[in-house]
Amino acid sequence: MLACPVSQVAPFDVGLDWVRDINGVPQQTYLDWMASAYLISTTELPAISVPAGFTPDGPPVGLQLVGRRRAGWDLLSFARAYEAATGYGKIAPW
């Protein structure tokens, strides 16, 4: 299993159309700030996002789990066990 961030930034204000800068690195398009989530799809490996806790201010954050080729059921089993062990999915944000 590979564990990755779901996105490069924590949830942001709904009034922003997209994140323009991450730690001083300009984001050229709407898609750049979420590259960690969509680029894994190009590998054709099974992936799933699960709740991973909360920022100090309260918004939820996620973890992207990536499995082996043709091992989708193993990935789903791992994700279920992770959610059961952490309990993050049962906690409402804010």
C-alpha cells in the first residue's frame, strides 16, 4: 500500500476559486493544486481516499491509499480496516 496526501492544501475558503500559491510556489491552473490526487490515476493503479483527521482549525483532511495493480479488493479491505481503526469517518468536522 502507498499512502499519499489527497491534496497539497487543507480545505480553503469557499470564496476562493482555486489556490494560487502553495508555500511560495505559483499554481498556474485550477488543476495544479490537486495534482497529487489526479496524477496517481494515470498509473492505472486502484486508489481510494479516506478520512485522515483534521487540521488544527477544524477542517477535515484525507489520505489517498494506492494499491497494487489488479488488487482493488485488497485496497478496499485495507481502507475499511484503516477507517475502522482510526474512526475518523465517524467524526463530523467542526
